[in-house]
Amino acid sequence: MEKTPHTFTHIRRPAVAGMFYPDNPLVLQQTVDGFLAAATPPPLPAVRAVIVPHAGYPYSGPVAAFSYRAVAERPAPPARIYLLGPAHRVWFQGVAVGDYDGLATPLGVVPVDVAAVKQLLERDPWFQPLSQAHHDEHCLEVQLPFLQRVCPGVPIVPLLFGDVNPEVVARVLDAVLEPDDLLVVSSDLSHYHTYSDAARRDKSFINAVLQGDVVAVAHGEACGQTPILAVMPLAARRGWQAHLLDYRNSGDTAGDHRQVVGYAAIAYAESG
């Protein structure tokens, strides 16, 4: 693939503030802090990666908070955070790396680790500086206020997945990931099934993730399936153990059981 010229000279502005989450800074901070206070994940060894949902906060915020509370209880904050999610609005091949200096929310600007971004772009041609994929995308943006509350000031490496082999991405991440880095995978589970059907589908998918069954995950239903499939072999090679922290669907959080979306909080922690 031909490389695209890139620069790092701008801040990404929020696209879904006031829709997916509050645009008032005080209300947003209180909302996120309330979710975190209510989350009760079990004690874990050092958390190295988490899977979190990315719907509007009234729907998935309580579930996402379980993963972020586990991150907050790490012995030390991460050095940088690789933020992975599926592109919903733009089709492309490879991984769209956000070529920004920072990512803005109503709580301020999250710094982008420009050096880590450049390293990925120079290392493999499947990683491309495609800002247009990030411009209107919500799946990474909704994670930022949580990260600003639990990991303030920690730089982000924003990665949106298009049409790409997850094993290729896993190999690249395995080569660049440092001991104090954190991976955050943004993914909802099944979409628009009845409550009972969604629970059955999601339980099967979650069990496959917990068991490290890549084939079953590849045949399951999740909008962040490819990013999850990129993290799974990486976790297996490094001996990280997957733990289910919370599962609910929009029928639990919003009340309508006719067509629901599934949400899971899963943490990968060092074994022992």
C-alpha cells in the first residue's frame, strides 16, 4: 500500500458531545464520576487491556465504568493508551491512525502520543493517517471523558479499524507495546435482537473471549470484533487472562426489551 503524507498540527473537536454524553463540563464530570463510584469490579493484578462499550452514556456508561474502575486501580497509571475501535462511518483498508496533536472533550484536551503514532505509520503500511475516518466517529470519543477522569494527562494513540487482518495488527502492536502501556478496545456486542436472544448471543461471545477462542469470536456478533480479535492473540502471547467485569444490555439500562444492544466490560490482567 502507498504511504500517505501526514502532519501533526491540529486538535480533533468533539463530534458527539451533547448527544452521546453531556456537553456541560460539570455535568459530564459528575456523570462519569457517578458511574465510576457505582462500579464494583473484583480486585485484579495489573490490568493491561480492557474491552468497553461505546453507546450513549445512559445506555452503556454504567457498564463501561467497570472497566475504567479496574484501570483506575492499577498500581500506577499507564505510560500511554492505545485506543482501538471500529470505524462506523467511513470505509477504508487498514487502520486509520488519528494524526492529531490532541483530542478535545468538554473536560479539556487529551494529548496524542505523536511519537507513538509516527512509529506505527513508519512501521507498517496498513497503518494510515486518515483523519477523515475519525472526524465524525463516536466509538473512541466516548471513551475520552472516562480516561480523563481515571488517567488524566496520559497520552492516547487513536486507532480506528477498517478492513484489515487483525493478526497483522496484533503483530505490530506486539512489537511496539511497552510494559506500562494500556490497550482500550471500544466495542458493543449484539445489536437489535430481543432481550433473551441478545443475552444468549452475548453470553456465547463473551465466553469465547474469556476462553481465547478466536474462531468463535470471529463468528460472533460485535461491532468491535476486529479490534477484539487483534488483542486476543496479543493477550495469549503475553499471558494476560481475560476477566468478565460486567454484562448488561440496553434493556437493563434503558428499559426497552424489544430491540436491545449488548454491552460488556472485560479486563485482561497479568496472571498470578
